[in-house]
Amino acid sequence: MRKKIWLLTAVLLIFVLISAGCSKKDEGSVNPEDTPPINEEPDELIRETIVYYEDDAGYLVPVMRKIPWVEGIAKYTLSVMMDTPEQQEDLIMMGLRPLLPADTKILGMSITDGIAKLDLNEAVLDCEDALEESNMIQGIVLTLAEFSTIDKVQFLFNGKILEKLPHGTIVKEPIGPTDINLEMAEDAIAQGAKVTVFFQSTSSSLYDYLIPVTRVTSLENASLQSTINELLKGPMDTDNMKIDIPPDTKLLGIQMDGGVTYLNFSKEFKDIANSEDSEKMVLKAIKMTAMQYPEVEVVEILVEGKPYSGATSLENIPVFANEW
């Protein structure tokens, strides 16, 4: 009996020591505010994280992934950007592809004062062209910047800082998030204001997703009204994107009242209710576009001053572009 008690005590002591050791956090791995609530069950310890991929037309596409809480979660997140058979299987339905080759190795990663030093092996240097190379770097930066501890990424390759990559992408200094899928409006001016709008992909995939586009305009300053008007103009690349807002739809005005932003459209807008699938994507694109502005907390849509009534409620539209 004493032997059993001694064995039980020893096992409990080992468990306590292991738990204490695991509770120590490597410097710069995860910000305290990024840690999950302690009252959650183990199978609920996940973080909703935006990860970037590339579509067949070469556009960067954000996808909300549920990443398990592990030590060094930012580093782990990069693994779901690698072109492994598992990721290919998951992404094929969306018509997307990973940004990192399958044989990518993360040789090291540390985070200090908002800068993540990311050391990758030479596999990532073998991109086919400048667009693929630029998307890889930008996609990594945008993905890591989703973590509150990371503002910029300093890239290293086999432990060395390079001035530029084989196709010309500059990587010498720490890189922060930049304009995604940049395009110039037809009447754009060199220093025109930039707005980000969301358009629907026209790919042959079975999954509908939104593509964020940063558009340089002819305006000196951007506003919510000018941004929505750019959305109404539709995409410039009509071969790969669309927005099913009925032609001739106009934004009649914007009103803010008690944290609610009312977008008032002309009567043509009602026609989106004729297609439930189109309606969902249009409402989502409008909501995502509007909620980039910090003063916009809740979005409501009016048509000729009256509440829009369709099959889809804006309350049920998520505030992220695409979900996996």
C-alpha cells in the first residue's frame, strides 16, 4: 500500500514539474493579450487568424483560419501557408494556393519591439516570377501583422540579410504591411487618395470569396462616401472580379446615429434581393468596405430612405472577408 502511495505521489510531482516548465514563455513568442481565456476547454483553445493565400489570377486573398493555441503560434501559423499535400487538399475547393513552397524551413523566429526576425531556408528564393515573389513576402508580412506583437518583419535567408530577392523584391529593411492588390483608377492622380474595396472572385472554384483591392483614386482625401462610391464603380479587372450591385445604383447619402452608420442607396439596389447568393456577397463587400473606418461600428442599409429588406440580415454577415 505504501509503495502505491509513493508511486502516486511521484507521478503527481513529475506532472507538477512538467506543467511549471511548460508555463514558461520564450521571449517574444506570444503577447500576453493573445493568450486564450483560462476557463476554456482544451479543444476550444484556438485563435481566429487571418492567413493570406494567392488565387489563380495572382491576387492575395485573406482567409480566416482557426489556428490551435501552441507555443510560438505566429511561427506555427506560417506552416499553414506551405504548399503541403494537406494544405493543397484544403485549398483546392477555394481555388487558392499556398504562398510558401512545400520544402520551406523556418530556421528561426524571434520577436523584439514589434519586429519579427524570420529566418527561412533557400527554398523560398526559387519563385517563378516577380509577382509570386512579391506576393510571398507581402502575404507573410500581412499574416504575421495580424498578431499584436508584430508590426514589421525582418527577413533572413539562411541566417543572412539580403538586399533583394532574385526577382527584385527589396528585403533589406524590416517590412510592414503594404497596400494589398494595388491598382490605379482610370482617372487616378499620382498622389491620389487610396481606398480599399472588396470584390467577388469570378474563378471557377466552388467557393465564393472576396478579394481586397487597394485603389489609387483621383481624390486628395478618402472618406467613407468616396470609398463606397469606388465600390459601386466595380472592379477594373472584370475578367477576374465582379460585384453584383445593380447598374446605375447610386449612394444617396450617409448618416451616422448612435454608433449606427446608415448607407442610403437608390431604388436600383433592391434588385440584389433577386439572387440570395449575390445578395450575401454584396452585403458582405459593403460591410467589409465600410467597417475599415473606425467610426463605423454597425452598418445598416437604406433604399430611398427606407430599411432594406432582403433574405440576408447584415447582422449575420461576419466582419472578415473569407472563412475556412
